[in-house]
Amino acid sequence: MRKEPMKIGDLLKKYNLLVLLIVFIVIASILSPNFLTVGNVLNLLQQASIPGIVAIGMTLVIIISGIDLSVGSVAAFAGMISAILVSKNVPIIIAVLAGVVLGAALGLVTGILIAKFGLPDFIASLAMMEIARGAALLTTQGVPVFGLSNDFKFIGGGFIGKVSVSGIIWIILTIFFALLLKYTSFGRSLFAIGGNREAARLSGVPIKKVEIIVFTLSGALAAFAGLVLASRMYSGQPSVGSGYEMDAIAACVLGGTSMAGGRGRISGTVFGAMVIGIISNGLNLIGVSSYWQLIVKGLIIACAVVLDSQKGNLALLRKKK
């Protein structure tokens, strides 16, 4: 059977994020001649890498129709622990592993609260958000940690050629989790749970186990992002990471991950994170207040969710016809 050529409207719906990204790039380039310089583009990759790593974990959570509000606090706590260990001359690999394991452990607790004790993901992750933030502040009584080694600084602030190490790490993690979602039974289980939880249970998907693993991965990725941030800032700051959960959710939704679950792509999340990064970077270059930037991000999230819900309604109407 011969396929009909796609109409312009269908193309715009399918590649709406790419169109949005191009529009933002054009606008930012017009408003600031420095935007499309090589230095700024590479700087943009470095800036977007940290929230981008967090957004990978958030994508997994949202695909199973969940939410994780603790990622910003987990990032701060893990970054503090890694920074403290490095400042005490603990080998970097151990400091990094300690931070990631800590984040995974916090995510594991959140997952157990949800899967085993039946807490709503919103409540469980909100509780963990408060616990992790308080723990980050308690570790040094709210005092930043300095005196980090140059080797540790290389993780978040170093470059290989002209490309940032954090950007390269983000690309590697993106490829790994994109393949995990597409080609493994674990990835298929996520979509099955998010699409129809009862059908997934009847088909033998271990829902509780998958939920725990997903939140553990989200915690580990948030922790890794936190220690990359500590490395880039040359210090452990207990107050960082605030708002990371919103940036991650915005990147996911912009990238086509449905808040209802069952649909999403890591590659889409990358584009979403780049859109958020371009907005922040462009507004910074033209001197727009950070307060206005929060308003813009909020409007973008709202619009993205509205568009996502409209897509769902359109799909239902087509099925009925």
C-alpha cells in the first residue's frame, strides 16, 4: 500500500521541538551577536550538561508515570560529600563513587517508599527532597567546602580539545540510556508500566522492582550531576540544585515525554535541555533578569503540558472516528 506524503502540519507536529529549537536560536542570534560564536556554543553545552544529566533520570521516572522532586537536593548532598572527601585527600575515584552510591541509596529509599509502602511518588520524593537538603546543610553547618584538587576540577571544568568534559559525559550517558530504553526488556517494561499499569502487571512485568530501579537510577544520575557541578564550581555548595527538578521536568516535557507516562525519548530530552539552556543563555546575553527567566521557564512548561494533553485528546478523537 502506497504511503501518502506527510503534510506540512504533520511534519511540524512530528518535529515541533526541532522547529522550536531553531526559532529560539534565530531569535537569540538576532538579539545577541555573541550567541552563535564557537565559544558561546561550547559554553552552552557545558551549561546544559548538568541539568541534562538530571533530566535523563527524570525521563525514566516520568515514562513510568512518576515524578521525582528530590533530584536537586540529592545533587547538592552528593556534591557536598564528594567535595568533602576530595578536600581530605581521598582518591578521586572513591570520592566520585561515594557520591553516586549515596545518590543511588537515597533514590532506592524513595523507590521503596513508593513501591513497598504505597506512598504517592509526589509525597515520597518531596520528603526525600527535604531530608537530602537538610543533610547537605548539616554536613558542614551550611559552610561551603573549598580546597578541591585540580584533578577533581577537571570533571566539571576541564576540556578535551575545545569540548567540555561534562558535555562529553552527558553525551555518553545519553547514548547509553537511549539504547537501554530502546533495546532492552527493562526499557520496554518502563513503557508498559507507564502505558497501562494493570496490563503490564498481567503480562508479568515486575512493577515494584522496576519502580525501585528507576528511582535508584534517578538518584544516582542526580548525584553524579551534583558532583560534576561541585567540580565545575571548584567547591561543594549545600544550597545548589534548587530548581533542578523543574528544569528536568521542563526538558522532559519539551522533549516529548508525556506526563501521563508511557511515552518518551532520551534524545527528545536532550533537545529539551538544549532549548532550556538556549533560553537561559540567550536571556543572560541580552541582560534579562533571572527573575524573568523563571517566569519564562514556567510558561514554557505550562504550554508544553497543554500541547501534550491536546495531542492525547486528538489521538482519542481519531480512534473514535
